[in-house]
Amino acid sequence: MRVLISQQDLEQRVAELAAEIDRDYADSDRLVCVGVLKGSVFFMVDLLKRLTIPVAIDFFQTSSYGAGTTGGEVRIRKDIDQSIRGKDVLLVEDIVDTGWTLRTILDLLRFRGARSVKLCALLDKAAAREVDIPIDYRGFEIEKLFVVGYGLDFGERYRNLPYIGVLDSEVAPPDVPSPS
Ligand code: IMP
Ligand code: MG
């Protein structure tokens, strides 16, 4: 395992993003942070603990089939529980890879009548992008590598690592239906 982003660097960047979000939503009394299970959980918890503004939380769970996500193959396994009509929604994701997962979710949130929809993503694998996704709050841009830790998994392992790492073997992700 090679450390790509250390625990200290993660903590510092998360604090910076939280400060930005805190400022930008200071006048909103209707912020809903929506996470995508399970990868975004560690990031979302650390981020939200640093906010001082009122915030509701909710979660989607998605899955895709095959080794990579392709258009039209994103499935919603768990929907959010609350109405987001008229709300300011901040979508929180661990990583933007091809962009298909977020394209699907962002479109759905807008269709349901959110007042605003913005995206906060910890990692941006920009070189892997297939659909254009504007990232309003971005933690780090990384190379096109398969990374684990701080929520990100390889076959459900390594989520609890306190840093972002690259597996030595750099083998491809498992070719089975897997939750995000
Ligand atoms: P998408 O290709 O942008 O739709 O990415 C969908 C999901 O794939 C992300 O939310 C992650 O859960 C997962 N994913 C993409 N790249 C990686 C990676 O490098 N490590 C672990 N999971 C990843
Ligand atoms: Mg994810």
C-alpha cells in the first residue's frame, strides 16, 4: 500500500472545504447534505462535524454493473427519505470517476425541484471523466489510479484506512455488481 494522501492532508483539506461551505450557506436555513453510500460516509462525517450552520442529512445508495460505470447502468438501490423540493442540496461524494453516478443523481435532484444543487467531492479523477460534472467543492485532483481508504473500498475492504492509498498490485476492481 502506498500512501497517496496522508491523514493530516485530508484533515486540513476537509477543514478548508467545511469553512468554504459554512460561509457560502450562511444565509440558508434549508441545507440538506446528501451522501452517496457507502464511500462518502467517512468524508461526510468529518466535513459536517466542522459546519456551524444548520444542516439536515440524507443518503442515496447506488450501484453499477461491471468493472466500470457506463451510462444508463447506474441503479438507485436506496433513495433519500425526505422531500428536497425548495431545499438547498449539497451532494457529497467520495470520488468522481467517469461521472455517470453523479450525472444520474444530480439530474434526479434537480428534477425533484431542489432550489439549488451543488456538488462536494473529495477526489476528482479528472482523466477518467466521460460526462462533464461541475464540482463546486473539490478536495484533491488525483491521477487515474484505483485508490482505497477513507471510505473507498476494494471489494468492501480498506474503507476504514485513515488515509487515501494506492494498492501495490494496482489490480483492476472486481468485476461484480458492487455498491458504491
Ligand atoms: P463514477 O464512475 O464517477 O460513476 O464512479 C462511481 C463510483 O465508483 C464512485 O462513487 C466510487 O464509489 C467508485 N470508484 C470510482 N473510482 C474508485 C477508486 O479509485 N476506488 C474506489 N472506488 C472507486
Ligand atoms: Mg461512491
